[in-house]
Amino acid sequence: MDCIFCRIAAGEIPADVIYTDEEVIAFRDINPQAPVHVLIIPGEHIASLAELPEEKSVLVGHMVDVANRLARSEGISESGYRVVMNCGRQGGQDVLHLHMHLVGGRQLAGSFG
Amino acid sequence: MDCIFCRIAAGEIPADVIYTDEEVIAFRDINPQAPVHVLIIPGEHIASLAELPEEKSVLVGHMVDVANRLARSEGISESGYRVVMNCGRQGGQDVLHLHMHLVGGRQLAGSFG
């Protein structure tokens, strides 16, 4: 198991975990791009969005629910936030384990660099 | 009905629609930020991610499925892409009707401006 996010999910690598349930884990990004920058990942190893089978898309719906809940608990639900999933090389995906960025707490500009 | 995306969904305003089903409509962004820049919206008016009830999160899962399908049909599934949902003022949400950006076809840089 050489996937860093699988190892975080397994508790083998420390992370600032702020939410967990049977399907997903959420922890603060180690290199935050804003006052709130949380990663939400499934416990199951799915390499990327492009490899998500349609029958598992409900999982992404749940990840969005968790993002919305965390936006409320982090106090950014009213001010605003951004949810981003990068897929593959040109998408800028850094870790090959499906993940959703939840970012807010400051004015965000362009989403596509 | 003064929501521009509701009017696009109703066919009252022309758009370059590339996909439609009973729940969602996808059309090319009028101001594309990359060679592929598609917006996926629900037909139902939901103002933002923060106002999405949990029982409707399956809808976002479906929007992600549509994004993945369109990434394949647009030829960017292998090269990579980004899926973004902006919520509220600091998130940079421009139209107050829930929408998902699907962007690819070039190397994308930072997601948070």
C-alpha cells in the first residue's frame, strides 16, 4: 500500500482529520491555499474521477454533503467556498486517490489557472 | 423567471447544449477558459451548493457522471480535466443557479486564484 491517502485513511500517516464516517475521511490540506482547505476522500481506493464507476457516483454526492456540512462547521457556508476535483495530469491531480478540495475563508479568484 | 440558467434550461435563451436528460442540461460556457469548458446544471432551480438539501445530493453524483461521460466524448478523459463548483460570493459563484464547470484540453494550473 503505497498510496499516501490510503495510508492516511488507515491511520498509518498522521493527518489533521476533522471528519470521518463509514465511507469518507476529511482532513486539512498540509499545504493550505486558503484559511479553510480541507480534503475529502473516500476510504476506498479509487484512483481518479475518470475511474469512478457510475454505480459509485452516489459516493461523490455524499462527499459533497460532507463538504457542505464542513463548510457550515468551518463558518464559510455564508461567505462562500469552492469545491474542486482534479483529474489526471492536465487537471492537476497530485495524489492518485480520488479527492475533493473544499476551500474558503478568503475571496477566491480564477479556478483554472 | 429571471434566472438565466432556468431560461437556458427552458429553451428561452439559446445555448450550445451538448447533453440533456431528465435531470440535467450541459452546455458550453459562453466565455470558455480552456478548449473544453462545459457547464452542467440541474433543470431544477437550486441557488447554490449551500442550499442543496442532503436528500438531493444524488443529483450532484449524477452531474459528476455526466461530467465524466462528457470528458470522454470531448476527448479529455485521459489527458485530464477539472470539475469545479463555486458557491457564494467568496467562492466566485457568478450565476445563482447550481452549476458544475467541466474544464480541460490544456494544462490547468492553480484552482483557487
